[in-house]
Amino acid sequence: MDNSLNFKRLSFLGDKVKAGTASKAEKDEFMSMLYQNGSINEKQYKDYKANRNIDEIVNAALAVGAVLLIGYLISELFNGK
């Protein structure tokens, strides 16, 4: 997991995507963050960009994002921050 990932931004974007209020640019940024972090693979990202299976890919990305955020929060808890 990339420690330079902006978890606050990921959480903000994930919330907007889940609520259906994210703009196309925000949804693209969310997917790009997950792709660059290695959390979704190249095929998933390319399919998303090509408008193939978008709902399935975005739903999977939301689940992955949630797991990343939970892991981050747990690590912060154990690091005493």
C-alpha cells in the first residue's frame, strides 16, 4: 500500500461516488487514485475509461477503497496518532 495515498481525499471522493453526487472528474480522480495505488488493475482501469462494465468496476473500487481506509484507520490507531 502506498503511504503517499491521500486518504482524506480518497474518503471524500469515495463518499461522493457512493452517494451518486460525484462529477465525472471526481469519479475519474477516484478511479485514478486506486489505479495508481495498485488497488485496481490495468484492465479494470482501462475498462472504466472505455465505459465498459462501469457499474461493476466502480462498485468493486468502492469496496477496495473502503478496505484501504479501514486499514489506514487501524494503522493510525495502533500508531497512536
